Amino acid sequence: MKMQAEVIREGELEKRSDSLFQLWKKKLVVLTKDSLSLFPDGHKRAKGKELGFGSILKVDCVERTGKYIYFTIVTKDRKEIDFRCPDQSCWNASITMALIDFQNKRAIQDFKSRQEMEQAAGKR
């Protein structure tokens, strides 16, 4: 059984579709310490798409208009996913902070692993 991750934030975001017309579609979004999950119909009953922070490179290209903040999530395989949110909601900042926190924790784990391996190699 998968442990339920702690929810940092939950709400609505608009995602630009990959279709020819590139329409904006509302998604229910759940932000946790490890991922961003998108649900198509505004309900968590439907199968959501999970973007794990391990596969995200950065949050990029923040642009403000009068009504919206537009931003792009860039994955490690260089796929760009465009989002927009109401100007005051600051979803881009929430996602960026959670991503940085995840990347910092991963860097610390990697550093500790390297130290332990070097210490183990030195004891032989």
C-alpha cells in the first residue's frame, strides 16, 4: 500500500493542452513534497497524472499579465508543460519552493552516500 504523501497545497490550475488548438484546461492540482499531481475533471476520483520532482528539471519562464501568471515546468527529458494561474494565487512560487526543497534533500542524501562509500572504501 502506497503511503499518502503530505499535501502542501491543493487547488486549481490551468494547463495548456498539447492539441492543435492549445486550449487551456482546468485541472485539480495536488502539490506534495515529492510531486505535482494533475486530475482532469476537478475530482481526485479520476486517474491523475503525477509529475514526480525527480523528473522535473525546473520551473521556468514566469510571465505576468494583468489577470494570470504563466509558467512552464521543464522535465529532465526537456518536455515543456505550460500552466497559468490567477495572479494572486502564486502557484508557481509554491511549486518552485517544493521543487527546490526536494532537490536540496536529494543533494544532501547523495553527498552522505558518497561520504559513506568513501569511508567504507578507506576501511578496507
